[in-house]
Amino acid sequence: MTAIHAPTPDTRYRWVVLILCWAAFTMTSVDRATWGPAAGSVGEDLGVAVAGLGLFATTYYIGYVVSNVIGGFVADWVGARLTVGVSILLSGGFMLAFGETDTHTMGLTFQACIGLCAGAEVGGGVKLITSWFTPQRRGFAMGVFMTATSLGLVVANAVVPRLIQSHSWRTSYHLFGFTSIAIGAVCLTLLRPGPLVVRQEGTGRPDLRPLLHNRSLLLLALAGFGALWGTYGFITWSNLLMVKGAGIDPVRAGTVVVIFGAVAVFSKPLIGLIGDALGLSRRRLTIGILVAFATCLIAFSFATTATQFLWIAPFLGIAAYVYSPVMMAMIPTLSGGQLAGSATGGVNAFWQLGSTIVPAVIGLVFGATGSFQAVFLVLAAGPCLAIIPMLLIRQADIHEQLPDAIAGHHDNDRPLTTATNGKGYPHMTSTTEPASTHYDVIVAGGGSAGVAAAVAARRTGARTLLIERGPCLGGAATLRNVVTYCGLYTRDELEQVVFGIADEVISELKARGAVSEPRKFNAVTVVFDPESVKVVLDELCHDAGVDVRLHSLLIGAHTDGDHITAVEVADHEGVHRFTADAFVDATGDADLAHHAAAQIRYGTDGWVQNGSLGVRFGGIDPHTDVTMRIVSDAVRAAKAAGIDNLIAESGLVARMPLSGDVIAYLVDEGYDARSAADTSRAETHARHQAQSYLQAIRTIPGAEHAYIVTTGPELGTRESRHIITRHHLREDDILNPDTTENAVAIGAWPMEYHPGPGNPSTWKFIGDPGFYPIPLDCLRSINRSNLYAAGRTLDGDRQAGASLRVMGTAFATGHAAGIAAAQQALTGNTTTTTVREELQRQGARLPEPVPA
């Protein structure tokens, strides 16, 4: 298992990084845009017809598309600094080579090589920006970064025609080639990754599978394809078409294109700044821009004079460019910082397919029709069609994923700003937002069920967030002194029937000597060391790639129809919002279901099992036999001697591994776990009870020096809210188990019901074969289509719930719920068959079907 490294605070150096990324991207944009004004002269020099010139641009864009994919992947793998620096150096070298070309074939070859080097700047640049700029400021940073494409067009169209008139087209390529090499050398020297995206040691090549299932990224790629069809079709052909098709003077045509590009230089960062500050919907904003873009292209097609072109140019320039930073800012938000390079490279590559195809298509259209108007109507079709996938994007807007009302961010070079939480109460804006606030799956609750669900979802390919209110993972195992894993083994045969993630945890604990062999009390359990559990679960989630947020209290949820769309959590910085496509409630108290207005109930049939305070006693001689019978005798004797607060006379007592301490579950309390006031009362009284039981235990020979190592610290709650699911498990389902062919989890703990403080628990045992199936519908909310229950939130009658609630079974139901949620998030559907197949792949070892 690997070490976990935490990010360090942001610094002013991010502005140096942004400027260098922008400079590198600007030069590759200049290199790309040089072809437009130089094309005519190159064609005359090399003897290439007008229709054939489009092949040069297409050749460049093919290389550019390929390098986007490779460059983004390399940026995530070996680092963005090397990716940006080396690619711009090579691009400059091939620019110089193109300036020396004498043949059509050599020209095409060098154009392809320039493209193969230039595309890596996008993925590498976005990766670096993501590592230095928080989501709250990333819109503005992307706006600055994306001015490179516009400025590149301005520079090329302002400089190249004049260099051609005074020298030759070759001079342009020489000048820009040398400049690119110089910038590349500076980038290699000064660029470095930022603190917000920390590369995990030992991860090797990035796992790209989550990107392939990310619906929002795929739709964003489709939309960008259409948008860039219009933008780069205009960039590539507008100059030549105004000259050849509308009879405009080359210098005046260049001026039109310069204005077209110049307005984008200030409008891109401005749109990012405004969007971040006002919380504008990025999806809707993009749709509006695309409508304006298509309209301007159509208007341009009807223009006939230089004056008309000049009037339309600034509006067309704004519309043709400002969608790009808005859309680009969505990518790292959806992919996460670790895959920001690969996601950007892949999405931008698909966007650039429009750029790759459109030059040749427009050349053919103009060659076949000779119509200036027909060409621009074809270009307008791109942004028109791009509107459709943008309308279908869900949860892709950064302002639907960040804390409400954030208008600024705490950086080291500006004052801490204050925002409100939507109710008028001020809170400080977050300083450590993750690289992404949209996930495929969000799991609420970091106990046995929650950890199993999160790890399973991530291994299924879903980007997963695990939210836990406490300081560690483990739930009752680490926060409530419940140090027994129940439900892994059958009672009579001591056969292990729950495997998968539960078995991985047990195996790791065994390797540390931190878990006992199976012990039979009324049923079979293992006793473990809770400190070891904390570390094992930390490493399990880290190695799986789960994003874990401890100290995060779930305080709200948002819905759209029967779907949950987002959750809100609070920490000491304020309120944060996270969105996802599927959710797992493993909170124990069904807090997520409650906030999402899912159908729930408190207790069962008017009854709620009592809770217990786990008390750990030290100072007992290791050779002293401490059994439940001996402890019960001591308690009864202490009660007879007048010691108060000894409510229960029996309960589970066991020796712990490693420490040899004794864990005892004697302190019972009845309380409403939903109520802080009632739970506070019960916990206060429970601690007084613990002191009384200490007095009783000190009367046992060999335990005279006993002391309390720890209580709880929380009460162990056995029952609270339940999520109403599509299938209600009943007592008879456990007494007479059905065939396991539809099982996605296995239960093996008897029905152990605790009727009230001080009352002995009642036991009903599982029928043959000693375990029972839990179907998928037991995990699916009846009225929230993307919500899954895990752990003791499951729906059962009084006796069935008394079996489902234990941690061994929680591992099993969490494992299945995580896979089901991941499959729904990634494919839109999940079935018993697909869940079982993935469970078996992940080592769950579900039993072979047992005849009914």
C-alpha cells in the first residue's frame, strides 16, 4: 500500500505558471494560424491549387488531434511541465523546417509534424492550471489561457501578410519557429506542478476507464466538435474566401480577421470572470453563445462589402471564441485533477475533429459551388447542431457543483472573503475544494458499508466520493467501540460466507495480528483492534482511488424529479455542494435519504432497538478468565451491594487482540438517535453506567486494578431510520432462506433483537443452510431512482432488521450497493445479473444457488 500526501497551500507562483502556459499555447496558436494568411503564397510557391491547399490544413489538424490525446495522457503520466516544454520546442523546430520546404510532399510532412507537437500544449496547460487554480477561480484562469487561440490568430494575420509583402512567407515560419523554441526553453526551466493536484506515488499509468464512461464529458465533446467546426472553418478559409469569393483586398480581409480575433482576447477572460462571480449556468451560457455564433455566421454569409464584414467581425469574434473557456472550465471539474490532462486532451481532440474535417469540406463546397454564401451556411450548421448535446448535459455546470454564493476564494495574495450560505449567515469560502465536485457516485457514511460501497464503485470504474462526518473511517468499529465483526460466518459450521472487500479487510488485519480467529458466542464473530482498522480502511480507499472527505457533515440534498442530484456537506470552512449520478446511503441513520425526501421510517412497527456503549477495560491480568458468566455474577453482587446504574446483567464480553484489553457491551440506553438532545442525555448517563460497571469488574480476582481505556466515544446505535426499498425483507425470509440465485449479498447473523435497556436480547436463528440471500431490490429506494441503501439503513421487519444491521452484513450490502450505483451512473442501468457478475469479478464469491 502506498503513502498518502496532502496538498500544500496555494502561492503567487501560479501566475507565473499561467503566463508560461498561456505563452506556449499562444505560440502554438500562432503557428497554426500562420497557414491561413500564408496559404495563397505557399500554394503559388509550391504549385498547389486552391482546392489542394485545404489538405495542408487538414494534415496539420490530424497531427494536432492525435497529439491532444497523447499529450494529455503523457501530462497525467510523466508530468505537465515536460509535456508543455518539449512539445513547444519540437513545434518550433518543425516550423523552421517548414520554412525551408521546397516540395508539396515535404510541406505536408512538416505540417503534420507541427500538428503532432502542438496539440500537447492544451492538455498539459489545463493540467497545470488545474493544479494551481481552485475551481472558484478556474473560470477566469481558463479565460486567460484560452485567449491564446484568439491572440494567435491576431498575431498571425497582423504579421504574416506584411512579412509576405516585405520578405516572403518563409520569413514568417522562421520567426515564429525561433520564438517557439525560446518559449519552450523557458517553460522547461520555470514551470512546475501546483499543490492542488498531487500525484499519488506508485499509481503508474493513469486509469482512463472512468473517462470513457463519463456521459457529461462525451456530450461536451460532441458540442465542442460542432462549435469548432464553425470557428476553425472561419479561421482557415475566411481570409481567402473574402479575397477570392467577395473580391476584398487582402489587407482589408486580414483586418477583418484581426478584428474577429482581437475581440476575443479581452472577452474570454471577461466571460470567465463574470461567470465565476455571478454564478451563471455554464451550460445555458454556452447554448446562448452558440445561438449567437450561428446567427453571426449566417449574417456574415450575406455580407458583400468590406464595411459590412468589418461591422459583423467583432460580434462574430466574440461568439466564435467565448464558448471555449466556458466549456474548457467544465472538463477538470468533471474529470478531477488526476485525469485533467487526459480528459482535456481527449475532449479537445474530439473538438478538433471539426477543425480537421472542415477545411477539406469547405474547400470542396467552394470548389463545387463557387458560392461564398453556401460556404458560411455550411459553417453555421456546426454551432447549430452543437446546441443539441449541450441541452442534454446534466450536472456539468461548475456552479451547480460548488458552494452556494461563492464569489471569491481565499488565496495567499488576496484577502479572505466572506460569502453567505444562502440563508443570510456568513461563512468563509473554502480554501481546499477538490479538483472536481462532480462524481459518478457519492457514498454518504464511512463505516463498513460505506467503505465497501465506495471501494466497489471505484473498482467498477466510477469516480467516487466518500463523505464521513467523523475523523476516521470505520463507523461503529472505530468510533463506537464495536470491535466485533458479526455476520461473516455461519453459526453452526463456522463457514465463511461473506468475502470480497470484507475478506480483504480481515486479511489485512490478520497480517498485522490485529484480529482474532472466529469465536462462537450465541453466533460467530471475530474481535479486532480498532486502531488497525482505521489504517487498513484508509489504505484500502486510497489504493482504490476513492476521494475521501472526513469531518464532513451531511446537511442537505437536492433532487430533480425522482433523482437525487446533489448533496451539501458542512465543515469548518463552510458549506460545500457535490453532485453525482448515483448515491449510496450508508449513514446508519439514513441521513441522505431523509434530506432527499426518500421514503423512510423510524424504527419498525413502533419499536426501536436500544443502543449500547462499548466499554474497553485495561489493567486486567492476562491470565484472568473473564467470561460473561463471571462478569454477570460480579454485576449481580455489586447491585446487591448497593452500586447504582447497573441496568443490564448480561452482554457480550471478549478479550481484544494486541492489547489484551477486555471489551464489554453491558451499558444499555434507550434514545432517539435522530435527536442530539436525547442522544446527549443517553451518552452522559451511559458514561456514568460505565463507571459503575468498572466498580463491579474490580471485584473479580485479577481485575482489581482494572480501569477504563475508553468508552465509545459514541453510543452504538442498533436502529434508527430505515429506507423504504423495493423489497421488504421479512423474518420468514431468514427462517426459511430462498435460493441464492438472485442474491447480491449474503446475511449470516441471526436475528438478535434488543428490546430495551436491561432486557435480555432475543435470538432467532437462520434456517438451513445457515445464511440467507439479500436481493438487489432490498438496496433500491422505492421513490429515489438513483439511491441505494447499505448497512443498517436497509428495509426489514423487526426481526429481519435485527439481522441485517451488523457490520459483516454491512460489508456485503455495501459492496453490492456500490457496484449497483456505479453501473447506474456509468450506463444508466443496473440489474441483478450485472451486479452479480461484477461482485464475482471483485472476489465476493457468492454461494452457488441453493434449491428453494
